[in-house]
Amino acid sequence: MASQRITDGPSVAIVGAGVAGICTGIKLLAAGNRNFTIYEKASEIGGTWRENTYPGCSCDVPLHMYQFSFELDPGWDRKFVTSADIKAYLEKVVDKYGLRSFIRFNTEIGEASFDEARGVWQLRGAGESFEAHVIAAGTGQLHRPLYPALPGRENFEGPSWHSADWNHEYDLAGKHVGVIGTGASAIQFVPEVVRKVARLSLFQRTPAWVVPRPQRDFASWEKILYGAVPAFMRLQRWKIYWSGELLFYAFHKSGDKIREMAIEAMKADVADPVKQAALTPDYAPGCKRVLFSNDWWPAMGRSSLDVVTDPIETITATGVKLKSGRDVPLDAIIYGTGFDTTHFLGPMKVTGLGGADIKNVWRKGAEAHHGMTVPGFPNFFLLYGPNTNLGHNSIIFMIECQANYIVQCVRKLKDDDLLYLDVKPEALRASNLSVQNDNENSVFNAGCTSWYKTEEGKVTNNWANYTFKYWWRTRRPDFAEYNLRKRPSALKAIAAE
Ligand SMILES: Cc1cc2nc3c(=O)[nH]c(=O)nc-3n(C[C@H](O)[C@H](O)[C@H](O)COP(=O)(O)OP(=O)(O)OC[C@H]3O[C@@H](n4cnc5c(N)ncnc54)[C@H](O)[C@@H]3O)c2cc1C
């Protein structure tokens, strides 16, 4: 099948049924290509929004912007919605576009290798092999939970869990619970947990800049208007989009306003000056993700919550031992320590031309042309890949740009009867230079450690520019940036003419 002329459109293997995989599937359908399969390792769709069920889990981007631009739902009640709401929205979208029959659940792709002679990717997973001309890998940046490298973690005799794998069975009432980490997830679940427990010890390495979230319920007239006049919803979306872009300006020009708002909110709820000092970051707002919450500071003000800044020496059978020598006995430990973000594609082994292993190519930090293509890995596209994460706008916007780009590349393969297209090293060098320059001059490089960077300090995750620039650069693939290899059959036909 695969070495013959492609008549139905190249076959596409989409890996992952999160926002990225779903979006790419819908865009392929819209382009008339039904020759694809979405491989999903879990038994349900949704990615991030399936896995993160911790109390308080919600999206930081107002919902009008955290939806597909082609599927704006008027039925929401509030401006910021929960992970369960987004999961339900994605389920509805999958059904509406008839995508479910294209998804192969419980199929984790472990390996993919490119057969150059046939222009085909061979994928292996769940004890089976599959083939496709093209891979679109939507395996997520925030998908593999990260635990801290603390000795003794396995010795703790009480229950412990990661925020992305919430233990809903455990009754928190009356317990002394330790929370390790103060990242984006902890900011959301700590206020919920502290209401239930007798005592919460928050083990903090670095405090976060947390500003109020402008949450509100929609009035009934607004909901009627959203349903009756789609242009009104588009207008809201537009407004939110440009406010996000302004936020980028604020991070990168001066974080003073954000600093002021966060400190004012903290002082309103946290009276203890020792706690205030412990909770005030010493790095620029935006260097790590600025977080939005209306519950965080009231939670920090509670007398039943201690902020522990002494570093942890070890986890013991009964709790935590600090470097200062103090023991903190705990009934349960919750890890709010985020994700392994810089090892793109996770454990998946990807082998390109000449047997090159993508992990080896990325040993100094992942990079891809427009976050999508890597020289030597033909017809292989990343979704939400290197340097496409944002601190100021919706990832769905970036993912839509990528899905549009990939669909145009798939069309090119078909229209020009290509065996493959492979991005030129010089194209990646040029785009990556621009991305790294942006990052170097950005707040992401302002002297903090964050999940945006490798241990060596290279920013591999973030796009440090306005998102409309990303849209502009990716709106049409520049095929001069690619080596285009014709199918042997097409070459013969040309020679015979
Ligand atoms: C708690 C939390 C809050 C967030 N809040 C925001 C926000 O406010 N705004 C924002 O823009 N973004 C936010 N994000 C980022 C969010 O991850 C993205 O917006 C978006 O969901 C990414 O979608 P994705 O499809 O690329 O990845 P994911 O949602 O991670 O989905 C990846 C999918 O691929 C599957 N998969 C992975 N590897 C394989 C494999 N080898 N084989 C088969 N299947 C595989 C997974 O099971 C999963 O279903 C948040 C993330 C988290 C964790």
C-alpha cells in the first residue's frame, strides 16, 4: 500500500487524543482526508483534562479563548472553567465531528522508525505494528508527572500521590497533610485541601507570583446573547486574545504591575510578616509562570497552614525530615511537583534517516523548526512541541496553527506525489536562532529555575514572543525550507515524459 502512488491522501498516525490530536484529526477531516488513526494510550480522550482531576483543577485562560476557534460553545456558565468542563467539551467535539471511530484506545506507541525506501513510518505499540506515511505526535508537554529527587520517598508508610494522579478515596478530614511544591497545580489544590485537613505543611522551594483571577458567572442575558449572536462570542474571544498579548508585553517590559497586584493581594490575607517574607518571590514575575487564584492568599493566611522553607533532607516512614534536623510527622503527602517537561515525546523512541535517534539529536535540549519538524525525521511533526508553550495566552491557539501547517504539508505530499519532506538543517538553525534570541532577551531567562528550561539553562519549552508572530510564521509552510523527495514512480513518469 504505502509504496504506491498516494491517491486517498497520505496515511497519518496521530499519537495522543488530547487537544492536539483531536484538533489535527478534525482539520484532516475538514481537508477531506479520512486516512488517519489516532493512537491513544489511555481508554479515554482528553489528555491533560482527563488526567488532572485534583480539587480546584481549572484552566487559567478564559474559556472563550480556551476552545477551538471553529467550535465555540455558547453553553458555559463562568469565565474560567474546570478541568471536568473542558473534558466534557472535548468529548462533545469528538462526537460532533465523528472522530471517535478514528481513535484506537489503549494503544501506547513505544517506537516509530522511518523506512526511507518506502517513505513510511513503522510504529509499534501495545504488541502490534502499524504503518503510516506521516506522524503527528501530540504527546503533550505536561503529561509525565515529575517527583522530586528526595531520598526516602519509597519509605513513607502513609498514602502519597501526585496532583496528576489524585487519590479521591482518601479522607483528608482531620489529617496532617504535607504538600511538596508550589507550582501551578498546588496553587489550585492547596486552598481546597486546607479547608478539609487539621493541618497542612506546605514545603516550598520557591514561592510563586499569584495575582487575583477575574472569575465571574455569566449573566443570563449574556448566555442568551452568546447562543443567539455568535459574533458576540467571537468578540469576547478577540478581547481575551489581545489581553493575553498585552500580558506578554507586561511580563517582558516590566513586571511591576504584576508584582504590585500580587503583594497587595497577599497583604490583604496574610497578616504574619514571617509568612509574607517566605511567600514573596525574589525573581521577576513571568520568569516562572504567573499564577491566577482568588483562594490562594486566603489559604496562606490560615493558621492551620505552615509554610516550610527549610529544605527537605529526606522523606521518612512517618513524614519529612528537614535539613535543620526538625521532623515533621505527616499522615499523607501530596506531590505538587509538576511534570517532566523538557524530555519531549517521553519514552517514545523515534528513529529517522540513517538510524538517527531523536533523543540523541536532542541531547543538548529539544528544538524543532516552528516547534514541529526536525531535520532527518521526514514526515514527522510535533504538536505542542519545543518552544511552543506560553505563559500568556491559550495553547489551543498554538495547536491550531500547528494542525493547519501539518494538514498543508500532508496535502503537499499528496499533490506532488512526494515520498517525503524533510526540513533543511539551515531552516531549523535560522528559526531556532530567532526563538533562542527571543528567549535570551525575555523574562524566562531572568535568573530563576523553571519548567521551561533544561538543567543546563536552555529554554526548550516557551515561545517568547507574541502569538500572532507564531501564526504569521506558520500560516503557510515555506516548502523551500524542506528537502522534497519524489516517489520513485513519480520520477519514472517524469523521465518518460
Ligand atoms: C493542570 C494543567 C493546567 C493547564 N492549564 C492551562 C491553561 O490554563 N492554559 C493553557 O493554554 N494550557 C494549559 N495547560 C497546558 C495543557 O496541557 C495544554 O493546553 C493542552 O491540553 C495540551 O494538549 P496536548 O494534546 O498537546 O497534550 P495532552 O493534553 O497532554 O495530551 C496528550 C495525550 O497523548 C497521550 N499519549 C502520550 N504519549 C502517548 C504515546 N506514546 N502513545 C499514545 N498516546 C500517548 C496521552 O495519554 C494524552 O491523552 C495546562 C496543563 C495542566 C497539566
